[in-house]
Amino acid sequence: MDLLTAVFGHALRSALGPEAAVYALAAIGLNVHYGYTGLLNFGQVGFMLVGAYGLAITVSTFGGPFWLGLIVGLLAAVLLALLLGYPTMRLRADYFAITTIAAAEILRFLIRSRPATDLTGGVFGLQGFARAFRDINPITPGRYGFGVFTYTHIGLWSLLVTWTLALLATLLVWKLIRSPWGRVVRSVREDEDAARSLGKDVFSYKMQSVVLGGLLGGLAGIMFVTASNAVEVQAFLPQVTFFTYTILILGGAASTVGPIVGAIIFWFLVSGIDAYLRAVSQAGLLPDFLVGINLGPIRFALVGLGLMLLMIFRPQGMFGSKREISLGL
């Protein structure tokens, strides 16, 4: 029972932690793309990357203020959305998918390349750009909470800000989707030709959706690196996008609270399975063929198995509906 209690506590701490909030933010942006507009964005991590490095480069490399780095990071995400969306929005959906995943990988390799080292820090990354964010922390220095839910004043500040942004983003998307703009976007997802026949500029609405979702992805990247006060390019691997898709599918695509609930469930399962496997391994209770191997892939294999079962028995996720995810692609 002590083992299960410890595992449950560790899993719950991760499920409510700042990393889960960051992924919730990224999933909200992806929900705008995929859930509401029907755009297959396989490069959400690219928006996170440019947002994070826009902040870090502005502050650490050029010595600019934090607020300016925040603006630069968000503008970089908007610019990336325009660059990716403009040449692909008039084409089939799969072209956008290919473009986004390729662009995210190209950006990652460019940032870690030797010629870019002076600007981006290369493979070593950049540090010390979030001091201003920590300086405005109103929480008195110390440790707060109880049991496994104990945080330093810096960790608690990051936790509160990131979850607040995730909730505000959820409210923003909820209002937009129930506005005339949102109804047009959903009609574009259902049938572009029908929306076009009614005089709607489908290209313009899709571009607006790409920019909004990319902006939320950039904000997620900014909060991701602000919490640790450091950025490293290998944190923005392609699987981050697919984790985000998993979160969206768990919670339910095209649902308001789906990304937040999905992020909580995803990190609860991943952290809980990881903690349990490590505890069992230390106790020598794992089968012989599992002893000595990296347990990381096993936890994701188990989560993947759970996701497969979810897609078979409830493909709409926790709060989604089958009608909403029928994109007709």
C-alpha cells in the first residue's frame, strides 16, 4: 500500500504540475488546428521551439528585457504560422501536415548547428533569461504545500501562472468557437466547398486558425522554458507533437476542456507508470528479460496500448463526440 500511495502521489503531482499545463496550452492550440478547423498540424513543437528561442535569444544573446523577449517569441510563432500556412492552405490537408513536421525538424537542426552557436547556444542551449519573471514573483521565498505537493516559491509561481494561462486560453477558444468566426471555422472543417459557396473566404479563415493555434503553441514553448530558466534544443523533438495529439485525443478533440483534462490524464498515467516500474525494478520484482533495460520506452508502450484501446472503444475521447472528429479527409 505504501508503494501504491507513493506512486499515486508522484503521478498526481505530475498531472497537476507546470509541465502538464504547458502541454495543455500546446494541445489547446492544436485543438484549434485539428479539432475545430480540421488541419493536420504535425509540427506543433515547431511553434513551441520558435516561441522559446525567441524569448531566450532576445534576453540571453542580445540582452533585451524579458517583456520584449516575450513579444519576440510570440511574433516568431505568428511568423512561422504565416510562412507555413500561406503556401499550403490552398492545397490538400496532407500538404500542411508534411510541411509542418518538416519545418519543425529543419528549425531544430538549424538551431543546434555550429554556425548558429553564437546566437542560439547550439547543443548547449541558453540560460538565465527568466530572471525578470522570477523577480515579479509576489510569493514570499520558502516552501509551500504538503506531502508530495511541496513547491518552492519559484515553482509555485510558475505553476500558478502556467495553469492560469491555460485556463484563459481555454476561455478564449470557448468564446471564439461560439462566435460567428467559430461557426465558419467549423463549417470549413465539415465542408470547405459548402462554406465557399456561401461566400466565405475559406483561405482567410484557415490562415487565422493557423495563426491562433501557432500563437498558443508559441506561448506554451515560452512557459516551458521560463519554468526552468533554460532552453535546450533536444527538448523539442517530434514526439512532443505526438504527445500533444495523444493529450488531445484523450480529452476529446473539438471539446473545450478536452486539452486540459487530456493533459492531466496523460501525465498522471506516464508519471505513475514510470514511478511504479522504477519501484518494482528496485525491488527486484521485474521479469528477468526486463532487468537492466531502459524503462522509459516501456511506460510509453503501455500508454500507447491504452491509447489504442481508447481509439477502439471511445475514439472521441473523454469529452469529444464522434460527429466532431469526422473530418472526411
